[in-house]
Amino acid sequence: MFQAALEDAQDRIETALQSELSGIETTIGDAMRYTCQGGKRLRGFLALESARLHDVSQGTAMSAACAIEMVHAYSLVHDDLPCMDDDDLRRGRPTVHKKWDEATAVLTGDALLTYAFEVLLKADVNPSRQIDLLQALAKAAGPQGMVLGQALDIAAEAAKTPLGIDEITHLQRGKTGALISWSAMAGPRMAGDDTSALEGYADRLGLAFQICDDILDVEGNPEDMGKRLQKDGAANKATFVSLLGLDGAKSRARDLMQDAIDALESYGTEARNLKDAARFVIDRKT
Ligand code: GRG
């Protein structure tokens, strides 16, 4: 049932994204459409499901799902650049700077980030809730959220001083957690409802997601075969696995998954897809 719901959401998000991007001219338009293909659509799915829980229509929620998938896609395009992670492949295909060139990749990321806000403005919600949603997305993506996490990561690698568990947790709450949290809180934000239950869920889910990413780096993500661990300096980089050990990291991820599920108690069985999404994050292989 969860798998069917996820696949249905993936198809709907894919169609909506390509429709939103269909009129964009030049190579940048081609690269935006290319970049927005594929992926698990976890963030978009969280936005759609949290909206369903708060009686926000799927049409309205789709603007939020598309916007967050565009911001996520931008972060991947920029993260893959030679000045950052220098990756050749993303989602099993050449990265944007490999398929086109670096200037195209920089502009494609910039375009996806700014266009995401234009798409979000189309959401049919009352103006004060829309401002709340836009402000929260700016905060999640920017220097108090994802950019902060990425900057802390780069600084830690340059300093060659391995971080402790609290520092890694802070870094990852920004780098991967902030967009995941925004997605899960989009529903109550659009409805003008209390966000606290979904905030608790998303915080744990984001950390569990990152711990599993670190585990996949060690055990072999078929998409990248542990490529980050093979890079210069990456072997000395602190991760949840290097700090907690493989078994400790798996156990922490399972505990966080359970805490995430428990945070949704007040929604009862209505939240089963979000609870299953937490199990999916733990079991995923890519
Ligand atoms: C460039 C400002 C800036 C930030 C980049 C998110 C990020 C920050 C970098 C991505 C590096 C990375 C691979 C981090 C691990 C966690 C992560 C975000 C993985 C990719 O997300 P998935 O697995 O990707 O949800 P799909 O392809 O399924 O959408």
C-alpha cells in the first residue's frame, strides 16, 4: 500500500514538475527539466502526505511538492560541481556540468532555486499562510539551513578536525534535515494548523535519513558505490558511522525511526503513509 502510494506520488510529481518547467527556454530550460527527472521524491511525498493529513487539496499541495523538489535538485546540481563534491554521476546519469558545462550547472541551480519560489507562489492558500510557507522555505534553504550545513561540512573538511556527535548532528540538521522538515510541515502550514507533531516527526526522520546515507556509503549504495569515502580526505571525515560504529549507527537510526513514528501518534492510522515513509528511509538502498 505504501509502495503504491509512493509510486503514485512520484508519477504525479514528475508530471507536475515537467509541466511547470515546460516553457523555459534555452539550454538552462533543458538542464532544469533533465535535473528534475528521477529521484525518490521523498520530500515531495512528505509535502503531499502532510497536506492530506490537514485537508489541503492535492492540487494546492503539488505547488509545495514541486517547489521543494526544485530546491533539492538545485542543491544536488551545485553539490556535484568540481568546487564542491566533484561528481560525474547523479541519479545514474551524467551530472549537469558533465553533460553540459560548469556555467550551465551554476545557472541551472540558480534558476531552480529562484523558480521554486515562483512555483510556490501559485499555491492556492491565503496570503498570510503563503508568506509563512515562503519564509520557512527561504530559511530552510539558506544560511540558517541547508547552506549553513553545507558550509559547516566544507569548513570541517578543510580544517581536518573530525567533528563530534553534537557538531555532526547540528551540521546535518541543516544540510539534509532542513528541507525534509519544511516538506513535512508544509501541510499544517498551508492549513494554518499546529506544526509541532510533524516538526518532531521530521526532525527525527531527517537525522535517520542522514545516518542511513552514511551507512549506505560504507555498505555500498549501488548508485555511487561508496564514492565519497574513496575521495581524498573523505576517509578522515567524521560521519555518524565513524562516530557511532556501524552497529551503533544502525541502532540509532532505528531508534530515530521509532521516535518519528511515535511523534505522529495524535494522527492515528491516518498517518500510516508517513509512518511507512520513516520505515522506508531506514530500509532504502539508494
Ligand atoms: C549546494 C547549498 C548546497 C547544498 C548541498 C543536500 C546537499 C547540500 C548535498 C547533497 C550531498 C548528499 C548526497 C548528501 C546526502 C543526503 C542527500 C541529500 C542525499 C540525496 O537525497 P535523496 O537520496 O536523493 O533524497 P534523490 O535522488 O532520491 O532525490
